[in-house]
Amino acid sequence: MASVELTAENFDSTIMGNDIVIVDFWAEWCGPCKMFAPTFEAISEKHPEIVFGKVDTEVEQSLAAAAGIQSIPTLMIFRDSILLFSQPGALPPSALEDLVGQVKALDMTEVHAEIAKQQADLGT
């Protein structure tokens, strides 16, 4: 699946409605964003089971602000609606492919258990 445009209107439903979502926050004027775009697209073609979304931070300023984006490109990876990765900077293809593999291999039962434990600790 090629990347899809994410907006304030479809961001939450995309994150909640899909197992894995990888989001690229970018802008037209951003040189590193333009350099990273072909890598993002190429990896998206290799993994049709994953949603690869792009957020134009110039058009979706409120969404970028809500996500705490301070520099671009910024990559965020969600699985089961949980933010697992957030980092600014363009990645080489091998690094992005490695991240995809790590996210796919994660035992989400353990992740959910750890989140539940942390929430319980906060409640005591």
C-alpha cells in the first residue's frame, strides 16, 4: 500500500482502526523531508499490511502541534493504538526496514501488561 494522507479528520480513526501505523510528519519546504520521502514510499510498498501515513505539517498545523512535533521530518510508529516510536530525522532505508521488523515482532501482550502495571503503579 502506498502512503496515505493523514489529516485532523482521519488521524485518530486511522491509528485506532489499524494494527500498525507509521506516520511521517513533513513539509514541502523541508529538504530532509524530500530526501526521506522516496525511502518512506519504497518501504510502504514492501509492507502492504501496514498503514504508512503522511502529515503535511504546513496544512495540518494543529495536528502537528497536538503531536508535539518540533522538527521535521519526524517519524511516529503506532501499534494497537500505542505510540511505540517517535523520533525526528530522516532514516536510511535499512534503519526504517529494521524498525518495521522490530515493531512487527513485538509481543504486544507484554507491552499491554507493562502499560497496565505502570497505570496501576500511578494509581497507588
